[in-house]
Amino acid sequence: MLLIRRFLFRLLALAKRDRFDAELSAELRHHVECATDELIERGVRPGEARRIALRDVGGIEQVRAEYPDQLGFPTADSVVQDLTLAVRSLLKHPLSTAVIVLSLTVGIGGSTAIVALLNAVLFHPPPLYRAPQELVLLQQNPPDRPGIRSDVSGALYMALRAELSERTQGLAAVRAQSTASVRITDYPIGLATQAVSPDVFDLLGVSPSHGRNFISDEYREGAAGVVVLSHEAWREYFEGDLDGGDDDVIGRVIGIEGEPHTIVGIMPERFWFGSTGTDLWLPLKLRDGPDPTRRDLSIVVRLADGMSQGQVQAISRTVVSNHDAQLPADERGWGLQVFPLAGLRGFASQAAGGIRLLFIVVALTLLIVCVNVAVVMAARWSTRRREIAVRSAIGAGRLRIVRQFLTESMVVAAVGGVGGVLFAVIALRAILAAAPPNLSVIDFSLDFRTLGFALAATVVAGIGSGLLPALQRGDLRLFDELKQGGRNASGTPGSLRTRNALVILEVVVVVVALITTGSMVLAYQELADLNPGFETGWLLSFRIDLDEDRFSSDTDSGRVANAAQINSQLTAIRDRLVAIPGVEGVATSLLLPINDAIWLRRVTLASQESQETRIACTAVGAGFFETLGAPILEGRPLRENDREATPWVAVVNRSLAEAFFPNGDAIGQVIQFEGEGERPRRIVGISEDVVNRGLTMAVVPLVYIPMEQRPDTQVSGAGSRLRSFFLVRTTSDPAAVATLIREEVAKVDPLQAITRLGMVSGWLRQAADEILAGVYIIGPLVGFALILCALGIYGVLSAAIQQRQQEFSVRIAVGASRKEIIRLVLHQGLRLTSIGLLLGSLAALALTRFLASTVVVFRSTSWVVFSVSAALVIVVSLLAACGPAWRAVALDPVAALRKE
Amino acid sequence: MTGSNSELIQGTLDLLALKALALGPMHGWGIQKRIEQLSADVLRVQQGSLYPALLRLQQNGWISAEWGVSEKNRRAKYYSLTSTGRRQLVSETRAWESLAAGVFRVLNTESI
């Protein structure tokens, strides 16, 4: 109560400061008059009496000067005074000030740069959208796993459309980006495409910069093919100059997946939706019975005026539960969530782990900054205890002193903040200059949000680092301080402990950051070294999509792909390819072994007591393992003579063998896939693990079955079962062979389209590039963190040595050698470092384990990374300790002792 | 130097000012005079500390102030005790008495 009253009183006084001053003058005047009267009554001459009275009262100004700590708050005058004092005191300790300012600059600058990147990638819808705050994204999640975000199936989209299109400003669907084979000149090239529903461009409020949008006729099944190009793709692949007037691009026909498509429009520069880097947009044609389990549509909704996300959520929930009833039992229970478009889902799902990691590192960096500044400030407090004690003794209020220190820390924070923003600008330029191209599409300028972050970081660092030492002042005993001449060896034990703890914390943070980043760099290197479990040199792959009408037949149970017919077609192509000079081996595979989707099938393992599980499966042709160069560890590979009529067999990968047959008795076991026409298969071989879900994901247990030994499968409507891949290993330049491959395939079947023809290493690189982008972002930040850590150690040791000056002097005076002193200082530094190192390693171990379970970039927590990180931290902390150690030795013992 | 000029212990001035005001509203000069008179000129109030003390008491809500006209027809700021101030006076007096008694007892013991 009393505190509140005092506060209010001050507030009032502040508001009426002038009146208060006037009243005080009047009151003192009255006092002087009374005193004068009294003196005159005693017989003193009037002039003399007034002089004495004035002297006794001490002069109005002096009395008033007693007030400032009680009356109102600091006025502009005293703020200026504080500032001057702060600047002077900071300049008096240039070294520790430099450490603080440098920490703040690097820390605030580094984290601001990263926040700018994250801001651009995550929280910014592309600037072209109209009223992006009205846009929301609908995403599904598997039953009971709300953390996982998945796209929406076509069937559900149709259902949602029926309910939502009337009640909102509209909704649209975009199919997940995929690569298509596009023939612009002689060679088809793989371009990123997105199929979009009719209204998506209108809904987003972006119209083509040239040409036109799709029209509704073009969404009909069988309509002539049309395509809209991205500005970037147009720039890259077409020479035409649109602004020159001659629209030679609009209206041009290009081949996409073997079909002619007319270019009708070009989107404006930097337009993208969902994922960056889309080259072409095509009309999305939803067939009559879209597969409800194929979830590949992003659904974007523009909310009606005043509509909330919750309302959309509520409507959608009803739609989903109605829709659920029509699904097979094991596909039910998927949830549907509404997200604002700003946190773009493409990134959220694909790079969630990486972004989480980035946030962790940013937070840790900021923490280091605060700790650093607090450490140095606390040290400075300790060395200035005597000054504080004296000032308290002559009447400076506690508040006044705290204010002085806050002013000081705010001044350095402000300098550091400004430096930090400059640093961020430079750092961003450098990062982007070096970054792989997939980052450069996004606009990374500093906007108000990023600058706001920098400002907030500055204020937090300023206040936090100023208050921390001020809080410590609670244990300051004024008289003890004066008695000891402010020289108790190294501050109070309490403050010393706090500072040591802060530095240890700092080391922990840096170790964690180093190790996680190291693991990431290592993962990248593994990718860059292209060690996917097979030989990648001169290995080509291409995709063949067999015409569904020709290679499937309608039966009682629906449309069924005709396996025998497909196999004979594939064999015919294979025979042709083998004959090409320079071709060493050819093999077919149902899925691209590197990063294609997985075909999960229910299976019964004889060894598992008829227990059912789901296991990934792929069908491969004879010579697959040989062509790929994947070693067979045990047993035999699949051979030409594994035919439909011979006993059915399978080869499993090492992961499967280890997971399901830990006794090493996989060979000879029998597995039975569920499904019509399936027969029991005997495991005849174990192959080395080959990357099968992309390089960034862990290898999953996988069963390879012969192409010939598979039952006819139902065609699901998406035509995916009719897709096959070819792997071609060459002994000469693959580019030359590629041309011949096209010719030979055309000889077998002139209508057969080839897509995604390219080096396997190229597909692998894509995955590696994604990680590289992450390394480029995180790497510098960890570098900053390391610098900060060094500054922190340096600051703490410097302060400790300053405080122990007398102790060292005495030691030197009584004969301690310089070596011993150096050892003493280095020992102190290393003790902190090693404690931090130990704790940090444990924390990093836990963290990388955690990250490995979410992002498998961290496949291995390598001891190399641990030891390199540890060595780096030790070296850096030794370097940081060298300066203070040298200064301790360079002390002039006599001068230092005299200071007492 | 002179024993009569003994400085006031920190906080004592507040108590004395409250006591002086318990006798009725008074201005700063009057408070100073009252304290000196009541102590038979043993206690001298440092003018420089009286007004900050009054301000402090005012902040705490123990006294209130208003402008009035003095017996010599001068404009003066009159302070008066509030009800919380009165309570504060009682409790501080008690505390002071027990403190003084303690000190006195100690001094007596030593003198024997």
C-alpha cells in the first residue's frame, strides 16, 4: 500500500513539477522570514539577520537539491546527466565496453539476420496475394496425431467445396508440386509443376502478367492442354522478349508428359503458392472417383467478411465426419485443421525439424548475448562496489544508482542494436551471396517485423543485463564495502558464483549449437559424398508411364492393370536398351529407389506367429542390384529366371533383416503379402540398405519382389500403378547415351513418353541442396555463437583478474613465477569450459536424439562431431583466456599494491 | 561539539515532527521551533533535513498540507496529522520508548 501511495505521490509531483517547485520556494521563503524575524527580535540588524537566516536554511537551491530522489521521476535534466555519466563511465573501461558492444552487435545482428530469413520464408505470404490475412489453409492430420500435417484428398475437397463455396469468398485447390517431363526444345527437361483448380489465381488475387488465366472449359476431361508459365521459367527457358511487343511465347505449344500444351499465360515475377520454384501451372482435373486415400491437395479458403477461422473449422468438421462414413474403416478418423496462410505449410511439413532447430539456435544465441552482457556488467558492478558505496553514503538513493546502471546498459545496448542491424544487413548479403539458388527466390529484406525483433532484442538485452547486476546489489553491505576499500578479493562469493554459472551456461549453449550444426554439416557431407548405398556415377534413370487404356483391362472387380502385358512391354524396352553401345546394365523398378513414395502392404511373416504388419515393398526387374551397384550381403539377387511360374521369392534389405530377423536367419523365411493373387514368398537374399525415402530420411525396411511375380493390381484412378522406372548404367558419357535411349524407346513404341530422364546423382543432389541451404543459414549463426562464447569467457576472466590484481601482485611479490600466474588464470578459464563442455555434450546428445526422431538429417551423432566441437570450444576458450592471463602477468606488482 | 547540539538519529526527526504536529497544525518553521522548545533546546533541527522529512511524511500519507495565513499574516504551508499519521505516531513512540529503555538499561548496567 505504502509503495503504491508513494508512487502515486511521485506521479502527481511529476505532473505538477513546476507548481511543486514554486511551493517549495514559497515555503522556504516563509521559513527564512520567520527566522529573520526571530533574529531581529534578538537585536540583530535586519540585513545581517536575513543573511544568517539564509545561511542556516542552507539556501533554497541546496534544500531543493535534497529532493530529486523523492520528488517525481528523473527529469530530462537528470536523464541527460545520467547519459553523460554513463558514457563517461563506459569510456573509462574501454575493454569491457568493447566486449559488451561486440557481443551485442554480433548477437543481435546474427539473430536478426536469421529472423529475417525465417520471417521471409515462414511468416510472409508472397507479397503478391490480395488481402492475405483473409486466406486460410485446410490441412488434414492422421488420426490422433494433430502434430502431423497432410494435404487433403480430392474427394474431401469436392465435399468441402459443396459446403464452403457459398459461405466463404471461395476456395481453391492446388496439387502438391511434382516434376513433369517438358519438351520445349529437342530434349525434355524436368520442370516443377502444380495442377490448380479453376479459381486459384483469382482467389489469391494474382492475375497473369501476360496472357490470360485458365478458363473453365479447360478443366474438362479431354480438353486441349494449356499451361501457365512462371515468370522465372519463362526467363530461363524462353528467349522471347515480351515487352518488345511480339508475343511469341503466348500461344506456343510445348510438350508436357508427351502431351501438347499451349502456353496461355505467364504469372508475375516471384509468384508462388505452397512451394517455391514452380515452373508451370496446369488445370487440375479431378476424376469422377478420386482416390480418398490420395491426399495431395492444398486447399486455400478466402474467409468471408467477419468470418473466423473457427467457423470454417466448425463447418469443415461436419463435412469431414460425413465424408468419413464413406471411407474404408482403416482410413477413417483423419482430422482437419485450419491454418492461416502466413505460416506456409510447405515449409511447416517439409522442414519443420530444420526450422525448429533454427528457432532453438536463435533463442540460444540471444541467451548468450544477454549472459555475456550481464556477466561483464556484473563484473563491472563488482569492481565499482566502492564507488557505489561512496555514492550511497553521500546520499544517492538506491533507485538513483540502479537507474545509473540501467542507463549504462541501455546505452551499450543501443549502440549494439544499431551495430547489430548493420551487421544483419551485411550478414544477410553474405549469406544470400553464398546460398544455393533455392533460397534466392524469396525476398529477404529487413522489414518492420525484423527491425521490431532487433529493437525488442536490444531493449531486452539492455534491461536484462542492467537489472541482473542491480538485483545482485541486494546483498551489498555498505559499511563492509567501505571498510574493505571495495577490495574483497573477487567480489562476493555469490556474485562470483553467478558469473561462473552464466559462463558455464554459455559454454553449454555453444556446445549444443556446435554439435547440432556439426551433425548437420556431416549429414550434408554424407549427402554430398553421395553415399546412398549404391554407386551413382554414370547411372541414368527415367520414368515410363504406360498408357492405362492399353495396359489394363476392366474386370468384375474394377479396372485391373495387366501385369503380364506390362512386363512384356518393359522387357521389350529393356532388351533394346541393353543393346545400346556404352550401356553396361539396365534394370526396371516399380519405384525410383531414391526418393519415391513407398508402397506399404500388409504382410504376414511366418516367423512372427502370423502377426500382421505393414511393410514397404517394391518390385524390381532382374539385374536391379547389379545395375544399381548395391551389394548383396547374403543369398542371391533376383534373377531373370524368377518368373511368374517359378516359386515366388523376395530379397529384403538389411534394415528389414535386422528388424524382423534379429537372429540372422532371414534367408529361407516365408512372407505372405495380403491381396488377391498373392503367394507365399521365400526370402532368397539380403541386400545392403539403399536410400529409399530420400536422402534425408532413414532407410525403411523394404522387400524387393520380382517384377514378374506380382499379381494384377487394381488401378486406383491415379494411374500410379502403371508407372515404372528404368535404371541404366553406362560406361561412357551418359549425355550421348540419353539420346540413344529416346530413340530406342521410340522404336519399341512411338507413343511411349519418357519422363525424368537424368542422372541419378542429379536427383540426389536436390535433396543435398535442401540441407545445404539449412547449413548456410545455421552455420553462420553458430559461428556467431562461438564468437560470443569467446567474448563471454574473455569478459569473465578479465573481470576476475581485475579483481584479483592485488592477490596476484602479492603472489608475484612473494615469489610466484609468471608461469604459475598464467597457469592460475588459464586453469580458472578451463575449469568453467570443461564443466560447460560436459553438460553441453550431454544436452546435445539428448537434443540430437530428439531431432533424429523427427528430422533424420541427424542420422548419426558422430564422435567426430563431438570431439571437433569440444576441441574448438577448448581452443577458443584458451585463446579468450590468453589476454587476461597476459594482463595478470604484466601487472606491476608495486603499482597494484599501492592502489590499496 | 556541544552536547546540546546532538544530531538526531536517522528516523527520529520524523517521529519528532509527527509529535509536534500532534499538538495541532503548524508550518515548517513552527514545527522546528516546537521541537526545539519541547526539548528545551537540547535538540536542534537541521533546517536542510526538515523539509525533505516533511515531504517524506507527506508521501507516506501521515501528514497533509495546505496553504494558510500565519499569525504574522504571512502565507505559509500548514501541515497537519492525518489519522494514519496519528496511528504511526503511537506505534513509533512505543518503539522508541522500548528502544530508549533498552539503551538506558544497558548504559546503567555499564555505569555500575
